[in-house]
Amino acid sequence: MSPNERRTTVEEPAFPEALGQSEAFLDFQERLSRVAKVERPVLLIGERGTGKELAARRLHYLSLRWAEPLVELNCAALAPTLIESELFGHEAGAFTGAGGRRRGRFEAAHGGTLFLDELGSIPLPVQEKILRVVEYGCFERVGGSEPVRADVRIIGATNADLPALALQGRFMRDLLDRLSFEVLYLPPLRERREDIRLLAEYFAARMAVELGLTEPPEMSESAVAALEAYSWRGNIRELKNTVERAVYRSESQPITHFDFDPFQTPYAAPPVEKYEGEPESGPSEFPTAVPTDFNAAMAAYETKLIRQALEAARHNQRKAAERLGLSYHQFRGLYRKYQQALGL
């Protein structure tokens, strides 16, 4: 079994992290539960990090096929030339390196469910073979001529616009029609903000267990409010990373702020301002000559960053620390260090 495939057995937990109380979340779960028992293909559409893989597992374990195999394949993780062999298997000598017969994903999922993530990246010739399986329940291995039967329910997932791809000729319209018996749209986190506190507390509790803490650190109301106001382009996956990072860094102290961008640092070079007519490779804000006093230059730069952050945060030091990606204690140390230079 390759790294791109995962066969999930019934002993695995079926519904981890399926938490929420918002109307958007509850409506999605109700629709998912209704279609789970219907022996038809389902398409899961959603942004990255919304939990499409989790939804596919819920569909499988709530279906009549729950005791049969669930096989998962990320189609975008494979080279286009390999997808056909991965899905349908091959006979010995079918191509260079094919030393023996190999079962594909459809055979491995026989009687159960095949979850195809990143469905839009499948090449057209392979789409035609998938359509044959959906319509007739059989296929031929690469390099073979004998039909192979496959009783498989297909669940597809993507963040691509499949109807638009079909109009462009990059996705078969017939296959799209066959796979879209039901289309479930996973709501992004910004449309279910009522769930953010619940999810954050869950992720914090689980991280505390992993770190061996007796209980998770408390989260201040202002910190939770910041979570609820954030845009969450990475959705639940990004929220999970943000909360777990805060618990890890808190050292059991109350969490008063979250670092949303792990790459943010006061030591990174600021973005270069471009002026009209200036070429892309224009001059940097820093002088090209090496400063005569490095420590003095760095002190001046740090003082400038602190002053700008304080002005933007209306001199709220906790918010200024957040803007700089620092903890409150780190900011206070720099503030005391440069207080005289700041004139405060």
C-alpha cells in the first residue's frame, strides 16, 4: 500500500473533531447523515482545511458499508501517468518496472467506499475509466484484457469549480453528472464563527493531554474574541495549529493572545515600498553600505517597529505585541529596553 493510499478499518474512530453548534454546521451534518445511507456517489466541495476527509469518513461509517474497507487516495499527490495504475492496478509487464500483478484502489475498496480527494486533478483518460466503473461496475487493469468487478461507492472531494472545469473541457461532463447525485458544500470557518470557541477549547484540551498538562490553560475573553474575528483562510486546520501553538508556548500560563502568523517576526526585513515607475528590483529600505555601528542600527530599527505597533494599537501594549508576533512578556522587555528612546 503506497503512502498516497490509506485503508481505514472499522476500529478507527469515525468522527473525531466533528464539533459544532452553528446553523451552517448542523445543516451540513444533517444533509450528510441523510445521504450517507443512500448507495450513490457524493461530492464534497469546500475550501482547504474545512474537513473534507473527515466528512468522507463520516459518510462511510454512517453508511450501510461501514464494516467494509474505506480506501482513501489523494489524486493530486500522484503524477498523472501513475494515477491509472494506482486506481485500477496493472498486470505483470504492463510497463517498465511492472514486475507482477498489482491490485488497484478500486479492487482494495471492493464492497466498501473509495474516497478520491482532489478529484479535479485526475486526467481525462482516467476519468473515462472511472465513468465505466460507475456505470457498469467493472474495469480492466493496465495491460490487462479481462474485466474486473468492483462494487464501490465513490466519494469525491475538491476545492475546484468542477462545473467550470467541465465547460473548459478539463473534466468530463458525463462523469460529473454521475458523481453529483448529492453535492455537499462544507461551510468555511468564517461562516460558523459560533463554533470557534468550542473548537478552540477542544484543540487546547487535546494538546494539553499531549504535553502532559493536568488541564489546558485558560483563554482570556479578548483572546477568544480575536479568534472569532480572524479571517481563517486555512479554516479548521489553521485554527487547530494556532491554538495548539499557543498552548505549547503558554507554559501553563493563561493565554492572553494568539500568534496567527508563525512566520511573523520583528527581525524580518520590512516590505519594500514601491513607487510609480520604480522597477521590481528597486532599492531596499536598508542602505547598501554596512552600518558603522550594527547594534545602534538594530536598536533604531527595533525602536521604530515598537513605535509603529503602539501607534497602530492606540498604545495598547497587548495588541501591539500581537501585531509584532510577540508574547506580551517579550514586548514588555523590549518596551522597557527602549522606553527612553521611545520618549514614553
